[in-house]
Amino acid sequence: MPFTSALSATIAPQVMDLCKQLRDHGHRGWVVGGSVRDVLLSQLGHAPTKPYDWDVATSAKPEEVMRLFRRVIPTGIAHGTVTVMFGKLGLEVTTLRGETTYSDGRHPDQVTFVDDIRADLARRDFTVNAIAFDPLEGRIEDPYDGISALKNRQIIAVGDPAQRFGEDGLRVLRAARFAATLEFDIDEQTRLAIRPSLASYEKVSCERIRDEWTKSLRAPKPSRAFNIMLREGMLERTAPELVRLSGCEQNRHHAYDVWDHTMHVLDGTDRSRLVLRLAALLHDVGKPSTRAMSEATADYTFYQHEVVGAKIADDLLQRLRFSSEERKGVVHLVRHHLVVYEPSWTDAAVRRFVTRVGVDNWKEILSLAYADVMGKGRDVSLELDRIRELALRIEDAITKGSAFGLGDLAVSGADIIASLGMSPGPLIGKLLRQLLEHVLENPEHNQRERLLEEARELTERSQTRLR
């Protein structure tokens, strides 16, 4: 059978060693979860995912696993999970278990260990994740027909979908995530159980939701996940700020409302850059609050939506427990995503743009601006040409060694203090900023003696005005 051959050929040798050790001591081990699913998907023509995270289910109790292997970390021993270390590779090993009720919508009230792999698979979320493989016997266990679901590209809950979603509220969000990452459709009966299960979803921690968002954002088209979240009510509970984008009309320069435009922008950004994708998702979140009708143009305006949106994005990302670094990066991109470049800009204006957005950020800013323009749904060739032209002019300015920040100046605060006999204080910072402005206009003046003389003149003019 090609599936078993593919699994046998793919499984890491450490997994085989672990299962042999278990067998030698009277236990069995099965490879389960996403690794089995992804190997089978690759056999069905889906793009392979490597390296695989190998998870093993076993009939051995956690304490027995800990006795059998030299380096074992009790990562989740209360729920039957330990991590067996083979060098730097950690294999998550979980005792076969059956579970009862989930009062908190996340954890089982009681964990009971079982001997039957099929009983263990019965507690899993979706049929595509309820497939096990015995690597020693070369045998697949697929009691819920998960392979057929893979072939038909469907997300189907194991057993009763309402029961599955009620057990762990995160599963409704996982359904949306898998629909995006696997590019599958959600089975209709499974989909119909999502909204009635949202009370359980509301119990899910922000950190777990954040992790699912992160995985969704790395999908080829994350819009698949976020459209499901919108339609099925998950965003109402998690990010009502985003719900407001739906139905919010744009001005005549757009073919879509704000939500559909946002989804096009999101799909049009690089999936490997999480901060950029988060910024794409949130770049227009300030539009509903700033939308107004202009009497002069008889069209909608969104003045300062990037400023308002940056604040909304910051609040939302804090609520979802994104890191300070991620939040800072997203807020900066949202704040500066509106690039209104004209060929009439002087070279100094181009340099000021780089200073404003940051020499380390301009490429991300223009990437977002490019996707933003592409997401308008109409002929945007002129706007795209202008973004490309701006990028070329910035690269030219960088090649010429232009100064874009205080650190690029040929003088430092210490130089000014020593040369002008000044004391440290806020005035030194003000002088440096004035010198930077001078160099942005006159890059050829970025020379130590020339800047010291300019600083001296600025100080004298300031003292004259105070007399």
C-alpha cells in the first residue's frame, strides 16, 4: 500500500528506536497527529511539510516511559504526556487516553488511560488528525475515514461536532485554521456546529487564540481562515474591531468594501513575514472610525485612519498577548502604510521619507503599500509604478551613503560638547536633530568640521534670539 510505504520511508529513525524500545518492554507505540496527516497529504499531491513533528501515542503509562528512557522531560505528565529526548530531538509521547467532560471548555475533568488506539483517536478533533500508524507493523489505523477526508479536502469533526467543540472551545478556531493551512473546506455538519459552540470558545485564553492566528497567518491564503472567523462569529468575540470592517464602504477608488479589500491585501503579502501579515490584517482597522462624506468630492474620506488604526492595532495585539517586538513592528507599519509618493518629490523629500519610516523598515512599508494598492480591485498600474520608482530612489540614496538618522551624522553629541564647550542636556539632542535636518537637505555637508560649525552657528542664533 503506497501510504504505508510512504510513512515507513519518512519516519525518523529516532521514532523507530523509541517504538522498538516500547515493544521490547511489552508496550506499543503509534505515530499520530499532524505528521501522519502531512505525509499522507504529500502522497496525495499536497506540498510536503518538513521537518515533521513526530508525536507518539503509547500503551505505556507516563511513569513507565520515564523509566525506559534516559532523558525524559515531564512536559504534560498530568495529561499523560512526556518528551523523550534523542540528542537535540524531542519526541512527544502521550499515553493512550479516553476523556470525560470538559467543564472549563479546555481541559478534561478526568483523564483515563486506555489500551485501545481507536479509543484514543475518538477524542481527537478532526478526522484528518485521527489517523495513527504503527511503524513496526506498517499498519494504519483510520477508524473515522480520515484518509477519505484528505482526498476530498474536507475538515470533518470526529463523531458529534457539537460534542467535539464543546470539549475544547479552541477547536472551532482550529477548523478555520486548517481550512486555510490545508486549503480545505469545512464539512457542512461540522460548520453548522460552530456558532452554537461559541460559549465554549469564549473560555479560550488569548494566548491560545494568538497561536492559532499566527498559524493561520502563515497559510497560503489566510483570508480563508479569517472569512470563516467572521461568518461564524468568532471575530465578534475576539476582535470586534475587525468585524466593523465588513460592510464599511470605501471611496470610489476601491472595488471592495474595507473587509474584502483587507482580505486581498492580506493574501498579497509574504506568508513568511508574520509582522507584515499582521499589519496587512490591521492596516485599515481605523477606517470605520474615520469614515466621513466629503461635500467637496461627494465621496468618502478616511482622514488620519492610519493614526487611529495604529492605536486600535496596538490595543488588539496587546489583548491577544503578541510580543512587544511584534506589536511595535505592526503598529509602525500600520501608522506609515499610507504612501502617497509623487515623482515631483525632491531627493531631500525621499531622504525624509526614509528617516520618518526608518532605514530598516522602508522595504516592509513599501511591501505593504504595494499589497494595499493591489487590493483595490481596479487598474492600479500607475500607483504600482510610483511605488517601484520610490523604491529605486531610496536604494539610490542608500547607495550614495546618505544620512537618515542621528547615528549617520559625522558628529556625535560628545563631539559637540567637546568642541563647543557645552554641558550635556536636552539642547544637545535638539542640535543633533537640527543637524540631521540640515544634512537631509544638503547631504554633502555631512562632514565633521562643517557640522560642528553649523552647530556653533545654530547655538549663536539661538542665544541671539533669547537676548
